[in-house]
Amino acid sequence: MSTSTAAAPVPDWLQRVADTSHEDMPLVRRLAGAPLGRQSAVLMLFGPGDGAGPDVVLTERSSALRRHAGQVSFPGGVVDDTDADLVAAAMREAREEIDLSPDGVRVVGEFPRLPLSVTGYSVTPVLAWWERPSTIRAVDPAEVARVVQIPVAALVDPAHRFTATHPSRAFKAPAFEVGDVYVWGFTAIVLAETLDLAGLTRPWDVEDERVVPERFMRR
């Protein structure tokens, strides 16, 4: 993607998400009282897209990794002692993973810390708008296999939405499949919440339950 000189304005729907009180977020209420683990931050980077309307930047982890191999997620990771704050941590990780230039990124808000009992981490999603998109890439293929930009229109298309279930039936949550990009777990849950808060969600078949593919079951 080529660098743009004119800054794309933050869309109203994204500002609506940024302005939502944490107390009004259903996901926050569901996780209330859960223990907080080691702190990490991810960058939820939405941009103007390239012909198909606004999109979101996601990464696909390498299939060779021991944990969460092949899974799709937001750029991000553990907060370092050298990070000034959670925003700095999310931006640093995005630079290290996808070579993102911070110059064209406008941070518009933060979700609260969200505890993940499965991993022992608590994750803060940093909400951002890519007002001046630039070229991005998978910096280290051993960690990130590829970077994908999924149009928001595809995410809200009911044909691309379903409920993912764990083979043991211990897990059930919204998921997305757009082409060969399968998004489930924490990333899909946060994306679904964001689309809801933005007022973009279209009715979809929540009773369409599909077992998560075996390739994603390795931790």
C-alpha cells in the first residue's frame, strides 16, 4: 500500500466505539471479577482500506510456533519495562511484527484490561485509525506468517459469521471466516464487540455452530 499524504478522517462509527464508557461494554461486564494476569497490549488498527472500504489489520501466526500456531490475531504482545505505557507497547509490537510506521497512526481510545484465563495474560486492546496508510509486511516469518487486511464489510456480512465451539464444548463464541482467514477466540470476540459498539453488526445466525479446526487446538 502506498503512503497517502492526506489524512483520512476518523469515521463516526469508530469514534462511537472510542467514546463508549467501559462500564457500558458487555464484554467488560462479562469478565468482571476475573483475575488479571501479566499485562499485554494489542493494536486494533482500522484504516480506510484500498477500494473495498474500511478494513482492519490482522496477523497470522507462523504454523511452526509451539503456541497458538496459525492463529489470527491483532499485532501485539507483552508490555516491556521500557514501554512508557500500553499504547507505546502496542505500537512497538506492531512495528516489530509488521513494520508499521507510527507516523500515520492515530490512537483514538483504549479498551480496559481484559483477563484471559486460558493464557494467564490480561490484554488491553488499543483502538487506532490508520489515517495515513503505509506499507506493512511480516517482519519475521518465523513468528508472523502473513499480514492481512480484512474489509469491515466482509466481517459484518452474515455469510462470514458463525459460532465457534471447542471440541470439548467448553468454549462457544462468535467467529469469522473470510476467504482463507479464520478468526476465533479472543480476537474474534473483541472484533464482534467492536462491531456491535460501532452499530455496524448485521443479524447473523448465532445457532450456526462449527467446531474449531483441529489445527488450531495446539497451545
